[in-house]
Amino acid sequence: MRALHTPAMSRSLPSGGYAPGVSSPTDAVVAARGRRAGGAAFAVVVAAVAGLSLVGTSVASAARDKKAPSPPANVRGIGATASSVDVSWDASTDNVGVVGYIVYVNGQPLSSGKTPTVAAPPYTVDGLECGESVKFAVAAVDGAGNKSVRASVVVSAAACADTSAPSAPANFRQEGATATSVALAWDASTDDVAVAGYGVYVGGIAIGTAAGPSFTVTGLTCGATSAVEVDAFDAAGNRSPRAMAWVTTVACGDLTPPSAPGNLAVGTITATSVALAWAASSDNVAVAGYNVYRNGAKVGSVSGTSFADTNLTCGTSYSYGVEAYDAAANTSTRSTTTAVTAACVAPTAEPAPIAGQGYRKVFGDEFDSFDRTVWSDHAFWDSSTAGAVAASNGVLNIVSRRADGYPDIHVSSGPEWFQGSLRKNFMFGYFEARMRFTAGKGSWPAFWLSSLAHATAPGWPSCPEPDLNYELDVMEFQGDEPYTFYGTQHRNTGGVCGVGDQTRSTIKALGFPLAGSAWHTWSVLWTAGAVSYYADGQLIGSGTLFDSGDQQMYLLLSMQSCGWDSTNSCDASTPNDLRTEVDYVRVWQK
């Protein structure tokens, strides 16, 4: 549309009182049509007002408007199909008013001259090929025909659907067999995108899938030949033709299981062990040995007729099962019994590292229950995780689970929050905990003490605090270093209030794996001048106490999963449950 230019004085109109080509005051309409996103039509309409003087009117003002609108901002794709892209942008501004927008695709305008393509965002570019990219540009236009600078973005239609099937597995073959199973292998298939896996079929019925080019079929009959097939599939669900092979299991041999062990009985019981004995089983060929189970989990195999189960918890009931097996892997029915370990007895003497030095026990928890007057199931800086902390059969369980995202789980004797209620705190003494924890990558158990001054600092986080944030790590462990002990002092952990942290560490490879089924006692002797670390009463190492180490501290027990460095990060090999178990915690002071 051309801008109207009027002189300073009135101008005569043609005969009839209207502009050329206009027969009535409402006939002068210019309409430009296009497609809005979603298919809605739009119209830009300009009505020419006839029979009136143009001097001093708004039309004259429009004629004087030389200022272009601001460029559209934040031009962006907001959706796509295989043949179209929806594009939107933030509205432009103008000193008079924006009447619409001119759209360009690959540099070509979609409306003529200064006629807007669309009145307002968004806009749909259609007629594209799947995966096709175009340069979309848009300029704002006002009533005087002033156009803004173009704003642009490259947008793409949705990718083409994958309809190509993988190639059929080649060289499908049997690579091994037992009386009831066959091992299969084949050459990997190819695909235009990627092979997602393989389906395996016996007698035309799907029995499983494999991620790679091998699979073991089980549950077959001895000495039998079967038709087995395999096909490849991709992520789009396209499947290749099946490859077929005839497979044969090993000829039938010994299929008779031994008799069940007789007279399963419990022998000597201590607070941490149970002895079992039974009468020998018989077999048509020979008994090869016996499997022993505790609470349904296998704990050992023996060739004789007795077994000693150790590293148990005092005062705890256990169920046991014993089954016989032969050389052909036939197993008998399982004989069962129950046993209860001897009651727990509190020690009356000081631990060896402090014996005869005038120490007395000032605190102890055997975890017959979870005492919330002493412990919180989280540290003051985090929150509880449902089911992560529980006391059962005299053992405190602290569990970080894959299903929960491996959160850090803490049990603390400190306050719930800054200036919260106090529970148990100490300065100097001998601190010990009998513990065991999960082995494996990602496991990070710890027994440590932390600054009460920091946890109760008034007006936190205002600085300075009453004391530095001292931390004493009695024991830390990383699953990727199964034999390595870490004991550490932090002068001001976390660099609180701008004072840098310093550490003094005892790092030592011990002669046994720290994690697993065995219980170990971890302890520290903390005095006014030094810190000494112990494992099962044996000195590991010592260090001079930091100047910030003479303050009240509270206890923490934890499973801080996935390590403090990348070497111990959690991955597919990490156990689903990372568990710290605590039999007891005891504190001795003078």
C-alpha cells in the first residue's frame, strides 16, 4: 500500500466526492490473505475514507510516519511435522502501530510489496520434505509501509520415519550344548540407523531377546533336536527376515537327583556363629557336595556333612537350608532348620587401645531399635528418604538405592537444623563403630564427626561463626579401592566463612578388603594433641590435631553413594542397594 501524501491545504476530489476507483466510503479495502499456524486465515484491511478533507487528519499523520517498527525478537520453531514447521516470534513495537508481518522462506517473500503475510505470530511453513531445513525470516510492517529489519532462524521439518529393516543375521550356528541348553551365535546384522537387538525363537515361539550376537537357550530336552530362529530389530520396530538353524542338546545322562540330607541339626552356637551338621545323602552315581543357604541365600558349598556359619549378629534368628548335588548338577530337595545366635553381651572392659588409661564408656547404642531421641535419619543439610534408615535384629541399616537415584543417606546425632534441639555431642575420647558395608563401584560408607559450632551457629549463614567447621573422618572407603582406608581431619571443611580448608590424612592399604560380609570395628582416639586411627583394635596411623579440633562434635554414620571422585562414580555395575550396616556405636571418655 502506498503512503498518502497531502499538501498543507485541501485538495479537490474527483467527481462523486471519492478517490479514483472508489464508489462509496466503504469500498476502499485492501486485503492480503495467508495462512496462520494451525490453518487460520487472516486479513489486513485498510479502509479509504472518502469525501472528507485530509488536512489535519490521522491519515496525514500516517503520511508523515517514517519510523520503522522494531525487528521481531526471539524467532523460533515451536513445532514440526514431517511436512511443516510452526514458527513464532515476540511481537514488534511501533510508534504508531504494527499492522502485520512479512514472511520470507529461503529469502523469498510470501506476500507482495509491503503487504503483510500474517497479522500476528505464529506462522506455519508447509509443503516441506521430511528432514528439510529452510531459512525462515520475518519483518514487521506498519500502516505507513515502514518495514523493520528482518529476523531469521533456520528450522527443519521432522526427520523421516525409519522404515528400513536390518539385514538378516548371517552364519547362525550352535557353539555349545549341555543336556538341557544350547549356546547360539551369529554374525551381527546391519541397519541404516542401528540394530537395537535380536529376537530368538524355538519352534516359532519367541523365547527371549539378546543385545548382541549370542544367546543361550535353556529348558530343552536332553538328546533332542530343535529348530531355532533369530531375527534382528531396530528402535523403530522394523524386523529382519529370520535365520534358522537346527540345534541338538547333549545326550541324556544322569537325571536322578540325590536324596535330601537327613537329620539336619544345629550344633554349637555363639553370639556370632552357628554350626550345622547332617546325615549324608545318597545318589544313583555319587553325591558331589552340599549347598548351604541362610535366609534363602546361598552362603557356601562343602563336600562333607557339616558347615560353620560365621560373622553373624548376636541374638538373631536365622533359617538354614541344605541340599545335595551330584556331578550332573542334579540337586536334592532342601532340608531346613532354624537357629538363634547367643544373646548380645555388653563389654565390660575398655577396648585394647585405651585399656588401663582411665577411660569409661559414656555412650553406646546396640541398635535394638532406632532411637530418635539420639539419632536423626538425615543430616541437617538434607532430608529423609523413605525406607532408607531402619534398625532390625540389632543392626542399623543405612541404604542408598538405585531406585531412589543413589541419594546420600546420613544418620546423625546432631541437630535437625541450625539452632535445633541437641542430641549427642562430645569433645575428645575414643569413638568406635562395628560396621560392614556393600562392596562394589559407587560404594562410599563413612563414620565421622562434625562441628557442633557450625551446626548451631546463630544467625547462620552470617559470619564469622563461633569456631571453624572442624571435621574428623574416622573411616571412609571407596568401592573402587577395596583395600584402602581413609582417615582425615578437615581444619575448616567447606571453607566456611572464607577460611580455606586444610586436611591431614592417613591413607593406607590394609591387608583385607574393607567391604563385604565380614564385620570390622573402626575407631579413633581423639585427644588434645593427636588423632589416631584403628581397625579392629590395630593402629593404622596418627596425626597432629588441628588447632580447630578442640570443640564439641556430633556423630554421623552414612552411605554417601558414588564416590568423591570420578573413579568411583556409579554405573551399571553398581549394586542396586548400597548398604552401610552398623552393629553398635560406643564412646569412651576420661
